[in-house]
Amino acid sequence: MRLIFMGTPAYSVPALGELIAAGHDIAAVYCQPPRRAGRGQHLRPSPVQEFAESHGLAVRHPESLKSDEEKHAFADLEADLAVVVAYGLILPKAILAAPRLGCINLHASLLPRWRGAAPIQRAIMAGDAVTGVQVMQMEAGLDTGPVLLSETVQIGADDTAGSLHDRLSQIGADMLPRALAALDRGSLGATPQSDEGVTYAEKITADEARIDWARPAREIDWHVRGLSPVPGAWFEVADVNKPGSTQTVRCKALMSAVSEGAGAPGEILLTGDRLVVACGDGAIAFSSLQRAGKGVQAAEEFLRGFPLKPGMRLA
């Protein structure tokens, strides 16, 4: 099939790789424009752009698809289908209608649960036991189109957004060639989404990432793992390396598990190879943390350089 691929982050790269390997003709790759990053704030192409260019594919990265010029340029590619995987822009109706078979989207949830921008994080943060990957026929609404192909995935007790991201990315990539082959044969059925059970996966905000110690340990565990590694659930504590100072340090908790113990919310109960903290109900143990300006560390190493003690309170 003659395809347009639309994607931007690392999540999208395996899908593009599988379509290339399956022998599809990639007419063009659309992604977000290069963004400034790093200390020098140099323009850095997206993972999809780098991968596509390394395979000699034509890359386009318009700021918007709303202009008549961009709509005509898209239609002039005369594609059979557009495949969208975490592209990052809303597609106007003219774009959705341009390919012969329309546009399909690879979405990382079991729709209609977690429509929107952050389905992987939200599934873990809500304590979901299962999620999945679905190929969906796109329409004007936000992730509202009929489902063409679906895979269910278990969420483990030690899954983070990072580990689940990588697993779903590869599962979705493996699904796409099968979906396209069935679509080309006309044997791929479309199942409308239910009107019940609709939830929205809003973007994660920095303030939302702060740990609320009054919550039960189980919910804080979901919160921590759902935000790991980016942006990272965080807390503040007095700078123990500056005695007498009123300065606080922001720390991220990147791996957690529910633990035994009780105390005032935010009270440190135990240190050593783990950092155990009391919650509104129960306690939580952190095994991986990151202090502002430092790298990620195992709890034991973190505590050697930043010696928190039992009885201290985290905020």
C-alpha cells in the first residue's frame, strides 16, 4: 500500500520500522518540527524524523495542517492510507478524507477508556489491571472512531509508564502490518465504540505530579509508577546537607511498592536500601529516586548522599 506515516516520539518508531519491513511504500513521513533541547538549546529533530531520514524517506514537519497549501500537499501524495501513531496535531477533516482508505490511528488503551494524550500514564495512575493497543479508524472526534483491531495487555505490579510504554509500542508495531493486510483484503471489521465507560487521558501537569501523602499507599504507588520516568512524581524536603537552612530540595520518586508501617502522612519510617514513608493509609517504599540536579539513584545510594532520617517529614 502507498502510505503516509504520521508520528513524532520514540513510541512511534517501531511502528514505522514494521511498515518499512513489510514492504509498504512510504510516500512521506509527517512529524512535529524540530524543537530546542539540551543546554545549548539547539534544534533537535524528533526520533521519528531521525529514523525516517536514516531510511531515506521524505520528511515533512509543518507547524499546522490547517492551511489550504498543506491540505493540497497532503492530498497530492495520493496515498491509500495514512497511519497515525502519536503524531501530536489534530487532523482537519480534509486531511482525514484525503487518502483512499482514510486515516487509522494506533492508540495505547482499550477505547473508549482513556481517550486523549496520556493513556499509558493514566491507566497506571488509576490502578487499572489491564490496558491494550487498538487500531482505530479516525474521524473528527477525539479518539472516537470504530476499532479495527485490538490487543489486551496486563499491567504488572512493577510496571512503570516507561516499561508499559515500551511494551505497548512494540505490540502496536507488530499489529500494524496485520491490520493493513486485512484492510487491503477488505476483511477487517469495524466495531463502534461503546457510549459507556468513556474516560479522558488529560496531559500530565507539573503540579499534578506532586505526591499527596494523605492519600492511601496503594494510590501513591499507582501515582509514582504512572509518572515514572517522566515527569516523575515529586516531593520536597528540608536540605539535610545544609544544617540550619530553610531551603528545601525537590526529589522525584521513580519506583515504589506498598510497604508495612504507619505514621503521620509524609513521615519517614525507615531508611537503608529503601526509603519507607507513611501515607494516609499504610506506607510506601521507594527503591529509586532522583534529587534535583542529580542522576537517578537506587535508594541506598540516594540516602548516602542525602541522609534523610526516620522521623523527618516530607512535603
